[in-house]
Amino acid sequence: MSDLRTPQAGDDRAPDTDVVSLLMRQHGDIRNLFDEVEATKGDERRDAFRRLVRLLAVHETAEEEVVHPFARRGLPGGRQVVEDRLAEEKAAKESLAALDGLDTDDPTFMPRLLKLRADVQAHARAEERYEFAHIRRSTDITELASMAKAVKAAEAMAPTRPRPGVESAAANMALGPVAALMDRTKDAVRKAMGKDG
Ligand SMILES: [Fe+2]
Ligand SMILES: [Fe+2]
């Protein structure tokens, strides 16, 4: 399993100046990390799961701060579309927090992970269909780029691969629980958007 290689943010070398491409790439990174957790065991699984938790927490928080408010204001029927996505995100974050307290070798871990995966993927498809496609059509490149910058600031907090030369479990631990990571992500996003008061 050690040759498993999770494609990392930016591997496709596409410039991250379009928030929709960036978020769709993160949806791909999230899928790959679910694959990696499923395909590994023991410490490798624990490490892959930490990276998944972080990317999911950071991704959903960035969407809630940057993209959903924009969609709510700007898209026809945006209010309902965003309400539906927020309800899905809330449920996913709750299952994520519950899973995060569980050992990855616990017999109940994998069935719960697979349920979370199905929910997260249905949520991502709904975003792509009802939100992202409309944002791209109705938004100019300057706005797409400024939203991308804020999402990139969040992404810096969630490397998809273990950092070389760093004991990644310890490094991940230092970042603390999911709720604290979400708070720090919000701060980073608001700062990037010039809204840090
Ligand atoms: Fe989302
Ligand atoms: Fe998403």
C-alpha cells in the first residue's frame, strides 16, 4: 500500500484562479483520500484519515464562507439551494466529528466511513449541479479569482499528502480538533477576503 499516491492539490498545474475549478479539484482530492483510507490499515489509515478530516473541514468551511453567501445572493432560487447544501454540510460535519473520535481500526469505523462518503459525494454532486455551474455562468473572472484566493488561503491548512520529513501524526495532532480547525479556517478566509475586522 505504500505506493499509494494521492494526487495533491495543484498536481494538474491548472492555475487556481477560478473558484469553481478549485473547488471541483478539491472534490476530487476528497474522493482520493476516501479511497486511500479504504485501501490502507493501521498507521497509514490513521494518517490518511487525518488528512481527509482536515481537507473536508477546510473545504466545507471555505464553501460556507465564500461560495454559499455569493450563491444565496446571486443565483435564481439561490436561497433554497444554499439552505439545502448547508443542511447537508451540517450533517456531514456531525458525522465527521463523531468519526474523528473513533479509532480507525474500530470495527464500526469502516461502515460509518462509507456512509459518510456516500453523503459527502451526493452533496458534492448537488453543489456542482445546482451551484457551481450557475456561478461560473454568471460571474466574471475577477470575482471568480478573488473567491479562489480566499479558498486557497483555507486550503493551505490541509495538505493532502504527508509532509516529507515531518512526523505527520504529530503535526496533525498539533492542529487540534475539527472545530478548532474550522475556526482557524474561517479566520484565514476572512483575512484573505479583507473581512478580518
Ligand atoms: Fe459543501
Ligand atoms: Fe464542496
